[in-house]
Amino acid sequence: MAELALGGLFEPAGRMMVAGEADDALADGLAARGAEVIRWHRFAAPGRRATPWPPDIEADQAILRLPRARASLDFALHGLAARLVPGGSLWLVGTNDEGVRSAGRRMEDLFDGVVTVDARRHGRLLRGRRRERPVGLRDSLDQWRAVGSIRLPGGERPWITYPGLFARGELDPATAFLLDALPPFEPGARVLDFGCGAGTIGAALAQRGEVALDQLDADALAVEAARQNLPAARTWLGSSLDDLTGAGPWDRVVTNPPIHESVLRSYRVLEELARAVGARLRPGGEAWVVAQRQVPVAEMFQATDLRAAIADQRGAFRVWRAAR
């Protein structure tokens, strides 16, 4: 995608905001052509800072790597339009399999003259120019905050979400199955929800009784929601246990882990968790994982001091318990 984008960006001058999961080669190539590069990532990764909303810096141009979810695309388009000068170019790059061919229609409320600049290798580069007065521009994070309710095993409760969160910020079938399979926790148990999303696991555990809850997620927007939904919990932004400075050890680590990076299936996050979690558990501590049947959870724990066994299985999912 970097090659496609750089091939069509003929005037990368001024401040260029590079957004989404665009790779470093793109940002480096733009800088080499004289652009002042500003990065906006929603998702944290090693060495990568993430924020829920674009930096408060005016940009002359912006380029966005097409997000997976349509709601995330709309959110990002508004965020970038809020930072672009009127007439500034927004470049959108993605593959045909990701839906880039239809993405231009979603740009048209905010951007004029949306065209395909380049199309090759199953990818496309689109460009539009920021309108003087974009129709319906939502130019702050607060305008995207949705307040409603969520139904959990322990009953309904108020709930805050944002666009593009995993499972739309609601209780998905895999997480519901994990909650059904979890045994009761001792009062006061310290629990880590790894990949917490908007905080559904923590909220359900809080309904069962008092736990000392830590939460971690790589999506800065999900972390924003989780902090509001569970203000008593300690919540971190990050993609691995290394990001949890001063936290732990835990009696239980529970997770419905991400198994995709961008649109590609990847077990990297779960593999790293399996290698590291044993050292962060208290004596007698356990890790509980829900995943699709084809995910090789047991194999990921084989080279560690924990052993994973199936605690329950239902439909497409298995719940695993890993302990010494």
C-alpha cells in the first residue's frame, strides 16, 4: 500500500497527517519528499503512540489506510476533516478486498471531487478535497460518544460506546460464553481483562462481586470507553503485558484476545500473552482464554510453565484454562 500511495501523491508538501494503520515506509517516504509528517494511530503497538482522536494540529493533507469497519471509516473521515484546512486533500488507500471501491461514496459529504487517482495490484488510491463547510461534520470526540445500556448476565446497566469498537462495544457471543464458563472468583481477587474493549468482562465480574480489576486494550478509543464505563478499574492503553507498568501479579487473567491485525488473521498478541502471562500470575493463578476452535491455544502454551486445557466448548468456540 505504501508504494501505491507514494506513486499517486505528487505534492506531499506541508503538513501531512498519516492516519490509520499505514506502515512506516509510507510515513518515511513522505518525509523524504519534504512533508512534515504527523501520525495518528488509534491502535497502540510496540513503539507506537495511539490516541482516540487526531492530534490537535492543522494539516494541509492527510492520508488514511482504509479501516476494517465502516463505522471506523466514518469516524476517521470526520476526525481528519476536522484537522484539514479547507481545500486540503484527503487520500484514502486500501485494497479491493477491504472495500475501497465503495469507500469513495462515504467521503462525499465531507470532501469534494472524490476520484480514484490510481488503481493497481488489487488496490486503489482515492482523493477528495475538504469542503469549506462539510455537511454534518462531527469535529470532536464528544460528538461520537453514545450513551445507552448493555444487557449482561447480571442484568442491564448504563453503557458508553464509540464507533468501530469490537462487537460495537456490546457483549459478543464468545465473551458471553467465557463469562458462563468462568468459576466464581474469591472476593478481592485481582483480575486482568486483557483486550478489554469497552469493559464488558470487567462490568460482568463487578456484578458478581467485588474484584480488583485491571484492564488493557490496544484501541485507544476502546480504552476511552472502558475508563468511563468502569472508573474504579485501573485501565491501560497497550498491546502486551509489558505495557502494564507496576501492575500485577494477578489471580486471574481473562481474555477474548484479538486474532486479527488489520484484515489479516494473526495470533501474535495471543502468542505473546501465552509466553509472558505465567510470570505475572500469583501462586495458584490462572489464565482463561476464549477463542475459535481452530486457534491452537494449547500449542501456544507448550513452551511455557503453564498448561492449557479445554474448560468448556460450545459451537465455534472453546474456553481454555491455563495453569501450572
